[in-house]
Amino acid sequence: MEKYWHVLNIGLQNTLVYRVNFFFRATFGLIPLMAIIFVWRAIYADKAGGNVASYNLAQMISYYLVITIVDALTAVTEDDWQIAADIKDGNISQFLLKPMDYLTYRLCLFGAGRLVFAVVALVPTCAFIWLLRDSFVFPPNATATAGFALSLVLTALLQFFFSFTLALLAFWVLEVATFIFIAFAFEYLAGGHLFPLDLLPPALAGALDYTPFPYMLFFPVSIWLGRVNGDALGLGLLVQVLWVVAAYVLARLVWNHGIRKYSAVGG
């Protein structure tokens, strides 16, 4: 494990070089969020105090604020592109000759990147939440807080393994951009990033429960808002764990099959 701690340390140092970029990215990323909040305030104003799909205005605003926090802590940014580039350019050969697992290596770099981005984004995000403090909803109890923290870790792992598997398609195709963009579009819509999945027709929302996408964003946010509790919370976390295990196994299988087709010439 010592070598992976070293990788994590190097990843932190390399990522800190871009701390100013991360700060401006996090700051300007709040501008679309402001537009969304203004839209929902206008919708609720027309409803004269009514709810939308059992969400009141404070819960709806908090939903998008927490979505922003979860996305900052768990989203895969450049990792999938870097993995695909390593395969295409032959840089992955060095890992086949060393006692280092490539998946664990990339996971350490992913964790370092998310940690630095989260710390840098903390200032503008907290300032934005403070401005909207009257409309921000906190977890209802300690159980919800603990459940959210656990779900957040599982969400990050699920997103990483999912993106890692997609990037491994570079073993078979020259360009994986199409697959990554299609998967991102599905995750953006079916993960609850654009709107709460509660707004969908019950049949469609129920069908999405059989996919991993709600557990990439919507589920941890629902825990924060206290909309998932009791037995539903335990069952949801169990399902999320199963999806993480399934994504990990799939990543390992694709890696094992892909490495058999891999060849590098020169040096």
C-alpha cells in the first residue's frame, strides 16, 4: 500500500498546480445554478405556495445546491480521457512491467483530484450556500448525515468504475469520445442532474431504479433531503453497494479481456 500512498501524494501535488483553474471553474459553474434557481422560483411563484412533486421551494433549491456539491466531490473529469490516451499512446506498457495495479493507480489519482477540487471549490460553494441560507435544507438527523456520507463515497466509486470501464474500450476502438459523451448524456438525465427523478412518470422512474444511474447523483441527494429514510435507506445503500461491486467486477473483466488484445511497438 505504500506505493499507492506515494501515488496519491504525487497526484495531490500535480493537481494543486491547477488550483486557480479549479477555483474559477467552481465559481463560474455556479452561474448556471443561479439561472436554474431563478426558474424554479418563478414556477413556485405561479403556483402560489404549492408544491411540485412533494418538493417545496426550499427543498427544490436545496436539491440543486446539493447536486452541485455531490457532483464536485464525485464527478470524473479528465480521468477517462487520460486512461484512453494511455492505452492508445502505449503508455500503459510501463504498468504491465511493474508491481502496480493500474486500476488502483488511477483510483488514487482520481481521489487526489477530487480532494483538491473539493477544497478549492469549498469557498465559492459555501459563500453561495450562505447567500441562500434561508432556503437551504440540512439533513433531518444524524442517520441521514451518516447515510449521505456513505452514499457519497459509493457514488464516487460507482462513477469512477463506470468511467474506467468506458475508457477501456480504447483497447478495441481508436476513439472512445462517442461512448463517453453518450454515457454522460444518460447519466445527466437519468441520474437526476437536470431535474429530480420524482418529476418523471412513476413507471419511468420505477424503471430507472433498475439501472445504476439514480445512484450516481439522485440517491445521495435524496438522503440529504430526508426523502429516503428507515428501511428504504438501508435497502438503497445495499443496492448502491451491489452496483459498485458489479461495476468493479465489470471493470476487471473488461481490463483482463482488453489487455490480451493490447500490443505496443517501439520504446
